[in-house]
Amino acid sequence: MNTKYYDLINQTFYFPQEEFTLNKDNLQFHGIDLMKLVEEYGTPLKFTYLPKISQNINRAKMWFRNSMEKHGYEAKYFYCYCTKSSHFEFILNEALKNNIHIETSSAFDINIVESLMEQGKINKNTFVVCNGFKRDQYVTNIARLINNGHKNTIPVIDNFEELDLLQEEIDGKFKIGIRIAAEEEPKFEFYTSRLGIGYKDIVPFYRKQIAENKKVELKMLHFFINAGIRDTAYYWNELLKCMKVYIALKKECPSLDSLNIGGGFPIKNSLAFDYDYQYMVDEILN
């Protein structure tokens, strides 16, 4: 009978794996001797393996490129780095090596964007998608970025009041997106469906506040599920409802050309992690 903890691990997980291997009795992470790090820096210890950032960004681009070719899908895929995932400069610098765009969620994120522009790390061709609830300072910072000439800044409207607040501070015409308020998964621990505009309200909102408004141009619908992109009936049902709204809105709004899918792919956080990324991309595009 196998009764040791070693036997349990050996029967439960495949090992070694892509990230973790053994060198004699020392655990290695991408070839880094973890015991040596512990001996030098102590524990608890957290570190970032920078090459993995670029690898994952390019994997995402590859999955979408493969799927677009497979289905004859004539469109472009843009990878946006969410600054809220990490504001550390060394992480942003690594991500920016890969021809990406930026997604912000708070006022000081705009300060980061402006700093990146001053350093020449992004330019006016970089899309800056401004998500999140727009408090006064966030609105002011977004307006400053647009008024200073960054026309590829796209504030995503999170509620009925935000459009008026932005118009008060932005000079001239600007682009916008609208966040869809997806219905929450039953028993989900966080309630976020209050953020965004409901499915049934989006087309009426467009007709009332945007269609005849010469100051704004609707470019994007933002679809966000807090649990991330997962192969569940709930996720596909919400995405289908989103696409129906997109189709209905596109019939009335020729400038609408982008769907921003938020939430992100799940990351490996267990030796038992199993997720078919390419399959999920195929299903989304198909």
C-alpha cells in the first residue's frame, strides 16, 4: 500500500512540469534554484520571472492568430496590458517589449501612461482603454491625456453619468466605449453587475446620448466577467448575450468596430492546473 505523502503527490500530479523540476533534491523554477534564493533572501519570498511575461503575451497573440487563420476571421487582435495587475516598472518594461496596448482602471494609471509617453515607451498609436469607475480625478486625468493629443485614448462608460462628466472636461471630439453590465454568476462572492450598463439599456442609451452627439464616437463594447474566461455554460451564455447586443448596436452605429473582452485567461496556480487556451480562443471566435 502506498501511504506516504510522496506517493500521494506522485499519483495526483504529473511531475516534473514545464516550470518546476528537480535538480538532485533541490526544487527549480524555470531553471532557478529556489533553495539558493531562500538561503540568500530568506522566507517568505516572492519574485517575478520576467521572461514568462513576454512568453505569455506572445502565446496569446499566437492563439488568436491561429484561430483567425483557421476560421478566416478578418480582424485584428490587440493585447492590452491591465496596469492594475501590476504597477511595477520592471514588469511594465518587460510587457512593453511586445507591441502591446494599455488598459487603465484608476486616476494614477494615467500618470503612469504619461510617464511612459515621455520616456518614448509608448506613443500616440498606443491604445489606452480607460476602464473602471470614473471618480473626479480619473475624469480629469483622462481629459488631460486626450486634450494633450492622445486621440487613441478610449474611456469606457461605466454608468449613465460618466459621459456628461467627460464631455465637460474634454475639448473637441473623442472616442468612447461602453461596458456591458453582465449578470453575475449565481453565488459568486463579488457583486460587480452594478458596474456597466445593462444589456437592454445599451441601444436606448446610444440613441439618446450618442447617436446625434457630434462630440463623441462610439468605438467599443467592453465585456467583463469577474471569474475570467472559463468554459462554463454561464460564461458562454453571457458572451452570447453580449454578441447579440453588439450586432443590434452595430446596425445603428457604423463606428462600432471593437469588442474588448476583459477578465483574462486563468493562470496556472496549481500543479493540477488544466486549461486548453487554444480551444477557448477557437470557441470565442467561432
